[in-house]
Amino acid sequence: MAVYHADALVIRSREFGESDRVLTLFSREMGKLQAVAKGVRKPKSRQRAGVQLFTYGDFLIHKGKSLDTVSQCSPKESFGFLWNDLDRSFAATGIAELLDISTEKGQPNPELFALTLTCLFLLEQFDPFLVLCAYALRLMTLMGYRPLLGECAECGAKVNGDRLFFSSDAGGTLCGNCRENYGGRWIRAGSIAFMRQLIQADITKIDRLRWSAWMQQEILETLRLFLEYKFERPLKAWRMGSLNRDDLG
């Protein structure tokens, strides 16, 4: 039976059988893969700590006919702070969910792996929703899905004004002549400019950027709608709890 190593993040975990879990891993070398971790739901399991959601570790995996099996896991980082902060937990879940739905099994993407790992580390000190938005925009950039922000997605003309029309199906902002053919929503020009900053800035320095409560709400909602349209699936974590707080005005 073939054995291989995976330097990977646990991005999804579901119960399997009486005491097992099926893990979705995103690895540096192989991209997304699945493997069953046997017996890890038992209190005395030695692998229990190494297969928790968001864990980054070195996995020794046996190749199986239908499903691979985790033989060993040596955790490198567990991101324990995520479990003590609801906002950071929601943001990390949003990152993992987006990574899962946007990638196919067995397609390596070392740059996306590095971006994901970096953003999980940044969640400890940075505004978690700032990190989540930056991650989403950069993931879309890496995959060639980045929306046009400030130019018309239909004709390429510069779009001006205090409020701009953003269309998910068109792929970005639209000018007055082109928006009649598309559905969408109005978004403040300041929010569009801020999204451009999130793409262009050094990811490790985005904490220097400042956004208001209304800008946070507007950008999160615009990105959620765009991503759900692009991947044709609801983003459950983006719809939960703190992402829809009533105090965001």
C-alpha cells in the first residue's frame, strides 16, 4: 500500500462511522484531498489533537482504493486562539469554506496554500473581517475571477461617482450605459477603492488600513453575493452570526 506525506491544513471535518472523521485537507504539494482519520473521536485517541479543524500539520497518509487513511499527524500549528473569539472563528470558517468550494481535488496551488496559511496567522492580531475580505479578493485574483473595480465590466470605461453600480453576473462595476442590461446593487465609491487597496497592499500590513462600520458591511455583502454567484453555492459562514451583526451601520 502506497504511503505519502502531506504538508496540509484541515479545512473541513465530518463525522464518519462511530468514531472516525473524514478530513478535507488542503496541501502544499497536492492541493485538496480527503482522508479518513480512524478512531479520532475517541477521547484517548493520539491523533485527536492533530486532526482538528484549521490544524496545520504534517500528515502521513496511506493510499486506499476508495478513501485514503491518515496514519499519523504531526501538528505544527493549531490556531487555538480561534476557539476563544467568535469573530475570528467565523472569519476562519469563512476562509476554509471559500477555499473548499473554489478548489477541485488534486490540483496543487502553492500560492493559494501560502495565502491561506498566512491569513490564518494574521487572524490572531488583525481585524478578522478585514483578513477575510482580503483573502477573498486575493483568492479570486489568483484564480482569475477578480471583479473589475472602478472600470465598467462590460465596456471598460472608467466609472465615476459617489455610488457605483456593482453586478455579480457582469463581473464588477458598470457604467450608466451598460447597467440597464444587468441586475446588481449600488455600492459607495469609497468601498470600491478600499477593495482595491486590499488587493494591492502587502497582506502582512493590511492592519494599517482603516474602514468604517458601514464600509465593512457593504464590502462583506458585496463579496458574498459575488462569490455565491460565481461558485453557485451559498456561503454559510458568511451568512452566520457576526457577518450580519445589527450594529454594523
